[in-house]
Amino acid sequence: MIKIEAVTAKSASETMDFLRRYADQAQFLLSNLANFGFRCGDHLNSSDYFILRDQNDCITTVFSHGNRKNILYQSTQAIDPNIILDFCKETQRVVGGFIGDWTGIEPLYHTYCKRNPDYQPSYVSKEILYDRNLIPEGEIRDESVRLLTKDDFQAWTPLQQGFLQDTGIQEIISEDERRRLFESMVKENCWWGLWSADELLAVASLNGKFETRGQLGGVYTKREHRSRGLSKRLIRHILADCIEIHGHTRNILFTGESNIPARKVYEGLGYGTIGHYAIILE
């Protein structure tokens, strides 16, 4: 019989070991667990963590639910989605979206839609998951790229808004929350920008990092400066910093199946496909 239990101090290490086996697919779960712990706190990205065990008392599934109202999910096997959805209903957890490996998320999402006919997410994307090994002394730095600081918030904001507009993602957070999230990421050396004099032309971030892996995201270039190879220059520099600053040996990212220009950029930089990823947001 499958049972759900909250992650505790006693089971936190076991949970982390389980997620390490799926580090490419579970980067959000890993990085959030490492940074914010297994209980939901004040940070926007913090969550409560739960595990499912099989009849042998082995972990088969880890999922989280927190301030963003999304279910982040990783499993070794197909399970009845109603087990998790019933649990969320019984514990009065409002579900806004679903994030994780496509194979696991797809049945969870479709079951939720059947149970909640009025549910209309603003963003549903089957993403291609990419990975790339990092090459010490082989990544190219660019003098126009640097890590962003908290003082760059005003310059960064219109590019972030452009990214959300282009992707169709509706970010329902306040200006203060956006600033706090930005400042917490720059404090961890996780936002970069490519500049021309005092103008910020392109940005990208690590939206997840754990041990020797980083997850690239938020890649955006101002419309009037596209088709000039700026994103490639920016990403190459970021990969060099991932080695030097974060000690990474591997980088992963995901982008929409239909985003052909982005796919060409990533594949041109040596990224290879390793699966599919689901991003479904309220």
C-alpha cells in the first residue's frame, strides 16, 4: 500500500539521495530543498516536501507544494494521480500548476483537469530538456558580460517583463516580491547580463543549482538586438563562471518544443536532448 508522509529531519537525507538519482529532472526540487529546507517558509520558492513509499518502505516519489502553489514532482514509477490530488484536497492545498518530468506530470495534470473542469492554466508547455558537460578552460568569457548586482534591478526589470511576455508566463507577484527574489538570486551569483556601455542587452540566470549541476533559465535578449549572437556570448560566459564560481561540471536547461530559434542556439552550443519537461502554470 502506497502512503504519503511529510519529509522530516529523519527522512531529509534519504529524500535528497532519492532526488540525486534524477538530478537533471529534479533540479528545482533539489535546489529548493537544499536552500530552504523541507518545510514551507517565507521565501517565494520554499515548499513543504512529501514522499511516497512502496510496500518495502522505499521512496518511490517526491513532491512538493508551497508558496507558488505548484506541485513539483519526481517519481520512479507510474502511480495513481488521485493519491496526490486527494491528499492536496484533504489538506486544503490549492493547486495552481505542475512542474517536473513530462512522463510523471502529464497524467497528474490531465487527472486534475478532469476533476476540476473549470481549471484553466495560463501556460502549458511540453519542454525539451537539454544537458551539456562543462569543459574546464574551454568555455569562452566575454568582456561585455558580468554578474548582476542588486543595483541592476531597474535595468533588469524590463528584460524580465519582456521574457514573461514572450513566453506567455503570467507572474503574479508584487514588485517587492520580485525585487526580493532578484536580490536573493544575485546574492548567490545567479543572474548575468550582457551590456553595451550602460545598456543591458541580454540576461540569463541559474534558476536552480545543486552540487555540480546548474540549471540555466530566463534567457532573454532585447528584440532590437536579436540575431547578433548575443545570447551565445552570454551563455558561454555563464558556463565559464559556472565552473569557476560554482564548481559545476554539468549544465541543464529546458525550452519549448516549438521554440526553434532557442533550440538552434542551445544545440549550437553543444547541448543535447535528454528528455521532456512539463511547465504548467496557473
